[in-house]
Amino acid sequence: MTGEQTASADALVAARAAARRAELPRAWRLGGLAVVLALACVLPFLLSGFLVFQFTLVLVYAIALLGLNMLTGFNGQISLGHGAFYALGAYTTAIMVDRWHVPYAWTLPAAGVVCLVVGFFFGIPALRLEGIYLALATFALALAVPQILKYFDEWTGGSQGIVLSKPKPPWGLPISADQWLYFLTLAVTIILFVLGWNLLRGRTGRAIMAIRDNPIAAEAMGVNNALYKSLTFGVSACYTGIAGALSALSIAFVAPDTFNIFLSITFLVGIVIGGLGSISGAIFGALFTQFVPNYAQDISKAAPWAIYGIFLILFMYVMPRGVAGALRMLWHLARQRPRG
Amino acid sequence: METFFQQVVSGLATGGIYASLALALVMIYQATDVVNYSQGEMAMFSTYLAWSMLNHGVPYWIAFFATVAIAFVGGVLVQRIIIRPVQNAPVLTIVIVCIGLLTIFNSIAGWIYSYVIQPFPSPFPKEPIKIGQIVFGQHDLGAIGVTLILLALIYVFFRFTSLGLAMRAAAHNPVSARLVGIRVGWMLALGWGMAALIGAVAGMMVAPVIFLEPNMMAGILIYAFASATLGGFTSPGGAVVGGFLVGVIENLAGTYVSFIGTSLKLTVALALIIVVLLVRPSGLFGRAVVHRV
């Protein structure tokens, strides 16, 4: 081994160590994750039924936000239309359960596959669009959803929607329907987050982010931009669709007007508040999406959305890179201070 | 044939409204590179101001110009106070702040003025004019006239005044503009003020037709987006032509294509947006944005 090689190997080790120091140590991360998971498991036994239901929705939003974050945060394609895929997933489940009497567990993968395919094909024309133009096209998609759902009323039940019954806990488990739904959603959330983390940390994830940062350089390195962008669109739609399917099961009701443009806007707000391009950001964003409108309602009954708007603007002033970005910065500051 | 012409005429009338809001959108986009999602709500709020002045017995045209002036100052203040702190943040952060503004304006209007639908007076006579078998509403003609006058004023402002030139320079190349002594920050604020002004005019022209309520602009804004996309986000004149075209297409499709009727009218506008973006992303009159690599 020549001296030069050892030197470069040393430099590499030093660089890796520096990179590791910039992030949270592995033990801290795993510990934090274990605490969060343990908390998530005991939560439904400590809270009332309605709060359990609300936390189920937090998990559902977290899945949808992770899906949107893959597209917007990691791949750089802005979508104001993910409510459309959420609606597609929800209606896939509702129609399969209500009309065809399919067991509800099978409808989740079905909703995912339907949204994957539709998202992939919507992603192909979206390839030609960038920035605000893509935002506009997807905005149009989200707006059209309630009208289209009402138009096919033979399938969708028109503006009346479809009423489902909440699934009962299987195998005679001694828990309530709300608690069962919570654990089902939690299991799906964990599976999807692990899959998403695996997808984003490896070769595929690097390609997805390279396209966001510099499409030309990515192409020059041999990344097939068109394929990766449409695939990301598909996977993102798939996540959001599964979230929609879970929401249909837990709310036990779907109606066209709940899938309005504000749902899509809420998703976008959620990922920006949580932190673009961050997996944990999806969870912070989901908590914001579920609870801040309620707090706004508590502060002012007369104009709750004005309070919500003020919260939004203040959040953006204080944490322009979202909660995850702010935490990362705080950790960085805490690391640097002791050294002076 | 008469139905056809009648539909074209009423299409042009609604098109005038889309055109004026599309114009406001294009103005802000031109002057600041931001698509302002709160544009419609700002217009709605200005219209409510005009409405309360009219209720207190202020004559129409005085209320009109007072509202326009307030809207201009309001637009400048919104940019200086709320948008400026995040001016250099990522685009999505600005979008979220605009969405925050949207919910604030909407909610405060509902709080102060309630969500009850209110009639809004038109400055033009009620009796329609008849030419042959075709009926022209005087308000529609008036609204189209106001839009065209506004467009002419904007054209003259940007083309022939030094302030207009400074604003174009600030939007086109902020760094160089600052180096030759243009106060870029204030030019951006002026852009917001002018867009708020145009929005206020649009609001007062549309309110007699669709009535006044806090959510009145949601539907109109979509058509304005469609118009701006069709005409091109880089061309104010194109946005106006796009507005008229969208109005006519919407009406004709609703009349002659049986499965669309009234229930899928909105979907037509959206299909239009997507088709235009796919076939000619820069719009009919816009110029393609060229990237330097």
C-alpha cells in the first residue's frame, strides 16, 4: 500500500467521522425512535376513545405527508393535488367494501396499487412541467375531484357519499374498534416508513435527490430522469392513496366534498411546516395538521381560520425550514458551543 | 344561431371578470415572480370595504376610487410587512405564507360581515340593450369596458413611464437594477399594491353578478388561473385575451356538449389548464422561459 493511498483513506475516514458528528449519534436516534414507538403503543390505553381516533388520523396524515414529501421535498416536484390521490384511495376502499364486500384488509394494497398506476401515468405528462406550472396542473386536478366524484354517482353514491361500518377487532381481542383501527394504522405506518426510509437512503434515493438538486448533472451521471420522476410520482401517489384508504376505514364515511382543494393545501402546508425533504418532518406536519385547527378553534370561535393563518405565518418566520429543519439546526448549535 | 351568439356574448361578459383577475395574477407574477394565492381573497376583502362605504351612503364612484386607493396601500403594506421577512426563503415558504394570508382574509371577512350572501350594486343601468335577437347586459358591457381601460393604463404605465421601466428592471434582474440605483424592495411592494388595486376593481365588477360573500372568489380564481395559463403567465395582454376565451369556451361547452352541462363546467376549465400546459406551456402569448446552463 503506498503512502498516498493511506492518506486518502485517512481523509475518507475523517470525512465520514465529521459527517457522523454533524448528525445525531446512532444510539441517540435509535433510543429516540424506541421511546416514540413505545409511547405510540401505550397511547391508546391512556386516552379517551375520541383522542385515540384523532391520533389514528395523525398516523394517516403522516403516511400521506411522507408520500407528498417524497415528491415535493426529495424530488422537487410541487404538487397541490395530492388530495386527488387521497380521494382515489378512499373511494377504492369504500367501493370495494360496500359494493363488492371485499374484506377490508385486502382493500389497502388494492388502493395502493390503483394509486401507484394512476400516479405513474399522471407523472408522465407532469414531466414537462416545472415549478408553478406543475403546481397549477395539480391544483386543477384537486379542484376537479369533487365534481368528478359526483358525476359518477352510480359508483360513488353521488354527494351522499358511502357509509361504511367500522371494522371490528379480530381474534376476539379485548380492545375497542377505535383502538384496533389505531393499531392497524400504526402497523401500516411503521411498514411504510421503514420502506420509505430504505428507498430514500440508498441508490434510488440519491438519484431522486440528485434530480431535485441538478437535473442536468443527474442525467449526465446516468440517472434516467424521466423514469425516476414518474416513478416517484407513482410511489408518492401510492402512499397518499393508502393513507386515504385508511382514513375511509377509520372515519367510516366518504363524501365528495371532504376531498376539496383545502385538503390538498393542508397536505402541502403539512410538509412545509414539518420540514421538506425530511422523513421525521412528516410526523411533525401530521401533528400540526390534526391539532392546530382545533387549538385555533379553542382560541377564537368567531374566526378560527384567521388564527390558523397567523400560526402558519409565524411558523414560517420562526422556522423557514420546518420543524425538522429547526431541530437539526438546534442540534448543530448545541454541538458547536462547547468547542467555542 | 341566435343561441350561439347569445352564449358567446354572455361568455365574453363572464370572461371580462376572469380577465381582470387574471391580469392581477400576471402582474404580481411579472413584478415579483410569486403566484399570489391570496389574490382572490384580497379582492373579496376590498369589495366588502366598498360595500360598507356604499351602505353608509357614500356615492358609488367615490366609494369605488376610495376602495381602489385603500387596496393599493393595503397591497403595499402586505408586501412590506408580511412578505418581506420571507422574501429570500424557499419558494414553498412564500407559498405557505400566501396561504396563511388567504385564510386570514377569508376568516376575518366572515367574522366582520358574516357569511350571508349580500347584493352589490352595479354603477351601470339595469335595462339590457337589444341588437337584433341578442341581448347585451349593460353591466357586462361596462365590466368589459373597465377591464380594457385598466389594461390600457397598465400598458402605458409599463411602456412609457420611468417608474414602469424601473419595475420591469427590478423584476427582470434585481441585482443589476439595484446597482443602477433602483430600490428593488419598493418596486416589489409597488407590484403588490398594483395587483391589489386591479383585484379590487375586479371584485367590484364581479360582485353584482355573483353576489358578495367571503367565498365568492374561490371559483373565479380558478378561471383566472386557467385564463392566465391560456394567455401566458408572462403576458398581461395574453391574460386578458385568455380570460375572454375561457369565458366563451366555458359557456359554449356547457351549452353544446350535453354530458358537461353545468355540473362539469369547472372540470372544463381544469382540462383546459392541463391541455394548454402540455401543448404550449408558455401559453398563447407568453414567451418561453429560457434557462441558462
